[in-house]
Amino acid sequence: MITPYADGSIPTSSYTTGEFKQIHLPDLSYDEDRLLNRLLKQLHDRTPRNLLRASYYDGRRVAAKASTGVIPPQYYNLGLTLGWSAKAVDALAQRTNLDRFIWPDGDLNSLGFTDVWEANYFRAESNAAFVGALIHGVSFLVNTHGYANEPTSLIHVKDALTATGDFNTRTRRMDNLLSISGWDGETRTPTNLTLYLDGETIVAVNDGGWVVDRIYHDHGVPVEALIYKPRPDRPWGYSRISRPVMSIHDRAIRTLIRMEGHADIFSYPEMWMLGADMSVFKNSDGSLKPSWQVMLGRIKGVPDDPKVDPSLARADVKQFQAHSPQPHIDLYQQCANDFSGQTNIPVTELGVQARTNTTTADGTDAADRALVRTAIDAMDNWTPALNRSMLRALAIQNGLSAVPREWWTIDAKWRPPEYLTKSAQADAGMKILAAVPWLAETPVGLELLGLDDQQIARAMSEKNRAVGSATVARAALDALKQQQAQAVNPQAQGIPNAAGN
């Protein structure tokens, strides 16, 4: 990844400027060569804007100068920044947590789901994919076969800084994807790239010369796009760090810079000395005293001025109170309110006290409710891509060339985007179980009561063991009763009676 400078500008290189250089790999057809360089150019053109948003998220963005001559330039060198843009992304990402996958029509573990889920750290990887999609508008899930000593089925996450492709708006799938996994440190040109095509993957490595390898498979284009807020004329979606967000972010930083400059002013009262000369501010050698020494001096001596009437020779000192920084604080609070309105983040999460009561009747924040609705929309948009990626991963895990139709009911399960206390969740679950009592004996019923996956697994295991123990005890009791009956009635054991029967 290319790291921007502290002011948000992009380092000059052949990859990030207009000096785009084509790459010609050996053994590629004319069409493949054109596609490769078109996607490289597409990634090249979008990199500066993607890096700009990444700089806001990473806290590497400082504001440009607000004006000339008003604020001393040294205050812009303080490197003041804000974490508001990162908060805009993370606050929503924390509401979109993939819990697991479910299969109502079968047992996922029989398909090797646990191996795929655990080997790919998919809960953490999916969260990283969501963050990437929120920063740049899109991120990608890539399915691959594992090499030797690797898991059989792999799922990789790529962001818009390292991957690009063509999204087919008719099929809602990727037609191709170019992924860059290695760069030259000086020229910033790719040294390791992968081109995913329909049924074919081209891997190229430059180690003194390009070496190209082709891998054929039966899984189409093994890529899914996670897009945030897609629109017909913007199929790649939107970034949470939008232009309004960046504008408010910069305005808040400029306000902080003004507050820093004002802090050096309002810390000292303003004084006027009438009837004094410049000797007050000079050292014994005639040089001017440093400003901090003059301002911090606790005992000051002002000589009489012999040039004036002796009765008026004594200098007169007038003091004026410094201006309050409150106007800057008010502007900073307004910036926080504007940012909250743009991102649906409660203003208190930005480190600013809300001026008005924004809570609803049930005690929740109105902005928090809007953020929950935004999270639900994002989860709805991402679910199809997650499902297709997991189905493809399970097919690879089981050595299948296509996903069986009966697997199509496998679906992503999300954690609730709103925060509920354990007691509130249990109360809601009890009301549902009261209406449908038989759910209480199922994992779904325990889930409604607020138990997590581990607790549900342990509860069901304990129940199965208890049922098994009761079954064994019942069988032993039945065997004992049968033995007692045979002892009372010898014919039950096949012993002849007195009649020889």
C-alpha cells in the first residue's frame, strides 16, 4: 500500500502519477494483454482518491491552510488531526458483524464448514472486508484452492487499493478481477499480480523477469464484490468517507488549529504601559528579551521617564482581559453536530457533549437508531456476496465443480445491529416462547433467550447426555423387570413344565 504524506498528498511515483506504464506478460493473448493493462490503468487512476480516503481513516490527513497571514504558519506544522472519519467507518462496521452461516435443510459440519470457517479466520476476515468496503465503497472476496501445506479452500479479502475489475450489472457478478500482491519499492510498479477470469486464473511474478502460470478450474470467476450503497449509475457504491464528511472533517481541524493559536493568546492578559520606554523589554546588553521571559516574569520594574514632568514620570499600566476561546469551542461543537447529522453517529461519540436531548422515549439515541437502519441496509447488500463466496468455498472443500442445488438454502446469519441488554433480550425471547412453546426445546429457542453459540452447544450437549442417560436407565430397568418375570415364570426361560410341554 502507498502511504500518503502527513498533509494527505500522494507520493510522486510512476504508479500514482500520470506516468502510467503498461506491462506486457509473456504467453498472454492480445485480448488478455489489453484487459490486463486496462485494469492496471483503472487501478492507477483510482488510487489517488482511494489513498485520500485511506489517509482520513488512518489519521494521516491534516487540513490545508485556511488563510494566509491570519494564523501563523507554525500552527499548521503541529500535525493536528481527528479520528472522526475513522469513527464514521468503525461505528457502522461494529454494527455489521457476521455471526455464522446456517443451513435449515442440513448439517453444515457434514460439508466441512467448520474447517473453512476456522482455517480462514472468516469472522475476522469478513470484518476486515466490511471496513474496506466502507472506506472505499467496495472490497472483494476471492476463493482459491490451497497449495501444499495450506487449507484446502481459501477465502482472501482484497480492497480497492490492491484490486479492481469489471462488475456486470446484469448478472450482479464480477466478470474479472486484477489483484496486486507485490510492488517494486522504488518504481511502485507491480511485481506480483493475479488476473481472475472465467474458469482460469493467471498468476504472474516478476523476479528478474516475468514468470506466468495458468490455473484452470470450474468455478467461473471466483470473486464476489461487497459494495456499500450501490446505485444504478454508481455500481461500485459509495464510501462512508464522503465529500461532505471530508469537508466537515477539515473544517473541524481548522477550528482546532485556531483554538491552538488562540490558546497562546488568551493564556496571557493584554497590558499597555503608558509612559514607559523600550528599556523594559531589553536585557542589560541592549538585546530584546524573549517574549516568554517578558510574559512569564513575576516581578517587573518600570523606571520613571525623566523626559516628562516629574509629577507625570511614573508609567501607568493598563490591563485588558483576554478574549474567551468560547467562539472556537462553539464552532467545534457545531462541526460535531454537522458530522453527526451526516454519518448518523451520536454526537457524544465524537467527544462532544450534545446540546439538546437527542434520546427517544426508550432511552436510545435518535442518531443511533438511524445508524442501525444503515447497518441493516448494508447487511442486506452484502449477504448475497457472502453466501456465494461461502458456497463456492464449500464446493472447493468437497472437491465439487459446482454448488449442489440443495445447498442454496445456506445463508449468512448476522448479529443484531442494535445493542440489547441480556435482560431485554431474555424478556423478548420469553414472549415468543410463550406463543410457540415447542421452540424452547430447540437451539433457536435458546438463541431467542440470548444465549451465545457456545452456551447453546453446551446446553444441547448436556440435554443429549441427560436424554442418553435416561434411555440407558430405562433400558436397564426394563431388563431387570424381564429377569424378575422370568424367575417367577420359568416358561419365560423355555423350561419344560410337568406335562413335558
